[in-house]
Amino acid sequence: MKQLSLILTLVVAALTLLTGVASAAPAASPDTTLSDDQRAGIVKAVSDVVNESYIFADVAAEMGRLIEKNLKAKKYDDLETLGEMARQLTEDLRSVSHDLHLRVDPLHEMAEDDPEEEAAIRARRLERMRRQNYGFRKVQLRGDNIGYLELVGFDDAGVAGNTAVAAMNYLANCDALIIDLRANGGGDPSMIQLISSYFFEEPQHLNSFYIRKQDETQQFWTQANVQGPKLIDTPIYVLTSRNTFSAAEEFTYNLKNMKRATIVGETTGGGAHPVEFEHRPEAMVTIKVPYGRAINPITKTNWEGTGVEPDIAVPAEDALLSAEIEATKALMAKASSDEDKARHQWALEAFEAYRSPAALEPARLAGYVGQYGPRRVTLEEGTLCYEREGSTRFELVPMGDDVFAFRRGDEYIGVRVQFERDDAGQVTHFFLMSVDQPRFKSDPRAELSAAERE
């Protein structure tokens, strides 16, 4: 019952955000010019809300005292608009709490006391979520059968569950899984619960929340059953950045402490408190107020103010390739056949070349340029490129000894090129190779044109 109670609490908060239904008032303009009485009313409303709801009562009292003191000292008198007032109050509150979830905004879009208008607002917001595919930006199988899920938000599973199930079923046969949360600012814990349920055989305690108003602690667990296969033994890698925040941090923190995933990237933003939106139409503001705190069942604490530290610390832009390298090493270590080991080794060598290409002088790179049967090699801004007539263009990444790995964008392609030279050191042939078919294509180099010789 406690878990159900928390789910209902969070769902109600999510629906309030979706519908904006909490008062019969329209959204406020940040450009609204304020009077002294209106500034005083805003300070009172914000102070009342934080004292009533903020997770730490002593911190709430200190925040209330600060903004009331600033009002009396006329520190807000030069703030002419509602937007300026909201920004300054947010800064003042955070100077005490250091809580990045806490925020004051001009009143959010809200419905008049009209069921049709309420339904219209909800429909518009649900449509925006749908157009963003509920946060599921990319789902793909990458080289060496590594699955990749780029998730930029955790939407309510009651709305986005079918999309999540489709994504997880698409990835069911991958040998390793990378979950990219580098641009994920958070969302609904019900989606954390759903996705995490694919990674454990039996129900697992993910997280607890202490709710100040109810003075009770409630729990979140994985589901026993999911639609489709589970990825019980699949190695998981979670990519993070300093912009990974809130629910995305919880997902990361949970899996890290359960030793179910390797975290790759940067330390996350550091926001662990669930929030609700308190609308105060009489003061023209909405206060985003943290009303509870996360308690991990393993660490007995959370990531508030500290963020989640990665297991492998690299700049965010390098996290995907680093995770692919680590995943391939893990797959090679547990490979049961020489064939599988060779396949993973072949991929690992290419990944390592992507990270640290062999250094070649421009003149040497230019020596590979030419036409090889229907295939053409060009040099574009210092990068060697391969293209077959009417087909995709690939980058050729130097591996050494006249060998290059194919790459398309940031994707691994399991093909290599080897150039052969004559006794005079001139490139004469072009061979394509794969782990299964060494030197499966051989085309001689055509005579260079006058322009190419220049």
C-alpha cells in the first residue's frame, strides 16, 4: 500500500504538471510590471510554500527569513518585472538550500475552471510529449551487436509505456547495452521502474522517498514481469554528463550501486529531490518545490548536491566511444569460442583506432587518393574518405601499415581497407577485409589524372 500511495502521489503531481489544473487563472507574463504590494505578495506566497512543503523544515525557515529580510531591506525594489522577481527569488532560495530543483517562475499555463479548456491544455501537452517520442530519441544496434538507447527524458510510464516496451524489445538480442543519458534532465520515476525491470530476474528495491508532509517513507521496486524478454546477463553502460539530472541521476545511481551498470562520462548535476508545482495565482507565480528526499536502500543516502560519479571518467563527448571499448573488452573476456573472440578483437582494434588514430603526414595520406575500380578514395580537409559509385561515403581511420578502419559518423563498420605498394613504394592495389573474409575485394589503382598528380 505504501508503494501504491507514493505512485499515486507522483502520478497526481505529474498530471498536475500535464494539465496545469490547480486554480482558475491564466499563465502570467514574465513582462508584467510589479507594484510594491505585488512584490510583497510574491514574497509571502513563496515563503509560505517553502515553509509548508520544502523537504527540510529548518532550511525552509532560513530561506523564508532571507527573502522576507530582503523585502524589508528594499533589495527587490529595482526588480520591475515578474520575470526578474522570479529569477532573483530563485537565486536567493538556492543561495541557502543549494537545491537546483527549487525554482520560482511566472505562473505556468493553467486552465480556467472549464472542463473543456482543461482537456485542451492536457491534450496539447500530451501531443508535445508524443512529438518528442516520450524521450526515446534513438534506439539502434551498433557495431559488434552493442545496443544503444538514447533517452532524453523519463515520461510517465502510464503514457509512454508502450514506447518503452517497443524500445526494450528491439534491444532484446544485443550482447551489451549502452543507455545514453547525457542530455536527460529527468522526469517520472515510473519510467525508471519500468525500464529497470528489464535488467533483473526478481523484484529489486530501487529507491525510497521520504515525504515530509506525510512523515512517511515509501518504496519503489522493479516489476516482477515485463512485456518481452529481459536482459538479465547483458552488460550495461550508462553515459552521463554534467547535464544529467534528477530522475536520470536516480536511474544512474540505482544501477551503479546495485552493480548492474558501469557509468561512463561526467559527474551528474546533483538533484535528488522529488518535486511538485505549487501554483499561487494571487501572486502570479508557480513554485517548483522539492517535497521529499531519496533514500537509496544500499547507501542509505542520495546524490543531492554531489551528483553521481562515473566509474570511468571521461569528457561527455568521449563517453560513447569509451563505453563501446569497455563493452567490447567485456564481451571478449567472456567469449566462449575462438570465433567470437576474434570478432570482438576485430571490433576492439577499430574502436581503439577511432580513439587514437595512427598519425600520418598529409603527404602520405595524399598518396592513397585515387580510383580503384568502382571505388574512389579522396582526401577532404585532412580526412581520407571512401566512396563507391552511388553508395555511402565512409571515413577511413588510420590503423597503421597501410590499413584503415571504416567509420560512418560515430558508428563502427566492421570493414577495413589495406593498400598495397610496389617495389618503388607506390600504392597499386586496394583490398577490402572483414573478420570473416580477409582481402575479399582487390581492385588495382587507376592511372592518376593530371589534377590528382598535382
